[in-house]
Amino acid sequence: MHARNYRLPALVAVVLFAVSATGDPGSVYEPDGRMKFPKDYREWIFLSSGLDMSYREMPGMGDHSMFDNVFVEPAAYRVFLRTGTWPEETRFALETRGAKGKGSINQRGKFQSGEPMGVEVHVKDAKRFAGGWAFFGFQGTESAPQIPTGAECYACHQKNGAVDTTFVQFYPTLLGIAKQKGTLRSAYPQ
Amino acid sequence: MHARNYRLPALVAVVLFAVSATGDPGSVYEPDGRMKFPKDYREWIFLSSGLDMSYREMPGMGDHSMFDNVFVEPAAYRVFLRTGTWPEETRFALETRGAKGKGSINQRGKFQSGEPMGVEVHVKDAKRFAGGWAFFGFQGTESAPQIPTGAECYACHQKNGAVDTTFVQFYPTLLGIAKQKGTLRSAYPQ
């Protein structure tokens, strides 16, 4: 009985990897290169959330307060646990959602409320993108064109990402793994 | 080719359900009734996070600032998407983690940092618990005894949970589903 219980999850893992490995680019991109909205990103692995994070000193959002939630695809997450690096075709999703103070029985602090204010995908694909990584910004669930490589996000991730242009310094469950595997950039901003 | 791509995820779903349905209580509980620490909860489905939420008017945490992250088991989540209700054996995990302001390139707002400060599990199991649900509080990864049913969490969830003693009013991706399926309590605090 025990042997059987252990074998089933292994089978699941094998099937999941098979699905991932035969991934059809048509499920991710339109023929014209726009990325399809990743409908299932809320079922990816959660990495962390922040509230009103900003990389600049000056306030810029007025009265708006929002959470960001970061997810990564399960197959890529499992590779990172094993190696401390991201495989080709890894996708991250960054979702922003409104922060609410008083509501229901909550009296203080902030909770997430309402529909997403936006979803951005960061994708690794050296065959497809010069520089190896690309960003796509979605409004609603329409397919989206690549954000031009001159945009600030590219230079900032390149300069400050702790592992391979990604902000592993902000993902508490991954930072220790990168340290252990020796995959942190030597001079990332701590 | 398309037919094949669609069939594989279906197979995965069937296998996952099979694993879930044959779930051995020995994987969740010790023989003495303590719950084992759910080692894989960070791979469950993320429902939401909050910062310094409190159901009381008065401040009580001094200088501590922390995020809470809520996860639910994937099989239970899929049942909720379909029905707006939680099946028997559903487990939620509530994790608290320190909130940090300035750090790395972050200048404002808060991000999550460090090890979990605690993990609490809310579990549905009418065969095992009078009242149908129970709470378990973990310090570290040791197995934990049930929190006594006189504790405030039981009465508060019972009185204020929007769906079956759970705080669906704070889970933005589930609230609409519960509305649509008609499973919200008629008088939950909005």
C-alpha cells in the first residue's frame, strides 16, 4: 500500500514533465509573436507578494495602494529547487491587485481586493529573444506584444536581479537555494 | 496533435484526483492525532496575502510588521472552482512572514523576507472533528496538536466566514465563484 502511494506521485511528475517538454509554442504565442494571456497563472507556484514596493525614493502613486503577487510555472520551479537556475521557457507572472484597509471584519492593515490591475510576464527564451529574456504586459486577457527592449525593466533586471536577471533576493523560499547552489550573482544588491 | 495536447492534462487531472481520493490519513496525522507539518504547502494554490491585517481596532503588534500568505490544496481548489464549496479533507495553510521596508533596491513599501514566523492549518473533516473543521498551529516543522475548540479562531470563522467557516471574502479569485454558485452565506460581513 505504501509502495503504491509513493509510485502514483512519481507517475504524475513524469506525466507533467512530458507535457512540459512537448510544450507547443502555439500554446504560448500567437503566430505574429504576441504572447497569449497565461490563463492559468494563478495555479502556478507563488513566490512572494509585496505592498507598494518601489525602487525609487520619491512617492509616485498618489492614493493608490496595491499588492504585487509573483508566480512561476511549476516545472521551472522544480528545476530551480534542484539547480538554483531557470530553464529555457520559464515564465513568471507578476500580478498587481488593489489593497484595501477596512472591509468585512478587517480593521487595520491591508488585504487584496477586486480584479487584477495588470499582469506582466517575464519569459526566458534564448532562441526567441536577444538577451535571453523578454517582458510582456497584459491589459485584461488579450494577447500582448513584447515590451520594447529599451524599457527600464530590462536594464533594471539585468543590473539588479540576484539570479539570471530575476529578483530572487525578494523570494524568501528561493534565496537560500540559490545560496546553497552557488548561483547568486556575486555582486547583487542585498 | 492538438487532440493529444488536450488529452495529456486531462490524464494528469485524473491521476491527481486518484491520488487525492486514496489519500492515506497516515500522511496527514500521527497515530496520536497530531497533524504532521504540511511540507509541501508552498506548492499548494495561493489564495491571497495581506499585510498587518487585524480584526481588532487596537494596535497590538508594536514594531512587528508581517505578511500573511494563504494557500489551499490543489484538489480542494479545483472542487471549489466547480462547486463553490470545500470537499471533506480540504486543508488551508496560513503562513506569516516578516515584512521589510528598505532592502536591496527597494526604497518604499514592504516585501517579504526571512523564514516563516508560523504556519497554521485549517482542515475540514467531519469524521474526525466535532464541528467539521479544526485548526492546528505549527512552530517550526514539528507535528502539532489540535488548537482547542474554545480558541477564538473557531468562533470567529464560524461567525464571519463567507463560505463554510472560511474567509472567502478575502480571496479575490474565489469570491466571484461563490457568488455565481450561490454558496455565500446570506449575512456574511462584507
